[in-house]
Amino acid sequence: MEVRSVKENFLKKWMPRLTSDAEPISPYRVIWELIKAVDPKKTVITHDSGCPRDQLVPFYEATVPRGYIGWGKSTPLGSSLGIIWNNKIFFNLSSMVIRNP
């Protein structure tokens, strides 16, 4: 129960940024809308290293193995496209998302 309480408090603190209508659109709003739009049981999501990773990791909750592929500082920018396509094909997933800046 303690983990759920901590998560709820964390989201409550971040909700103004996650749902902000400010322009230009906040990257956190993009993440929040993405979370609501995809079925995590049928989606693999990754990112290029740097800010996209930092914005995605605290909020996206993968519910299946390999539903989130995290990496960074080990491959060149743009490698996420090959990584995610391989997983989509091999594991027969219906959606794939790459979060880039």
C-alpha cells in the first residue's frame, strides 16, 4: 500500500505539468497524452537518450516484458528505430512509440 500512496502523491504533484494547456506544449503533456492513447499490453516504447528518457521514465508504466526498452550512452542517436522495429516484429506487438525531442 505504501508504494501506491507514494505514486499517487507523486502524480498529484506533477499533474499540473502533465495536463498543462500552455503553449508551446510541454513535453510532459505529450508523455501524459501518450500514456492515455496506447494500450501498454500491445505497445513497445523507447526513446533516444537524454531529455526524452528523463521525461518518460518517471511516468510510463510498462505492463509486459519488453514493453519499455530503456537505454542510453551506449548507442548512437537514432538507434531506437532499429531497436523498436526488431521488438515489434519479433514479439508481434501492435504499436510502437519512439519519444524523440
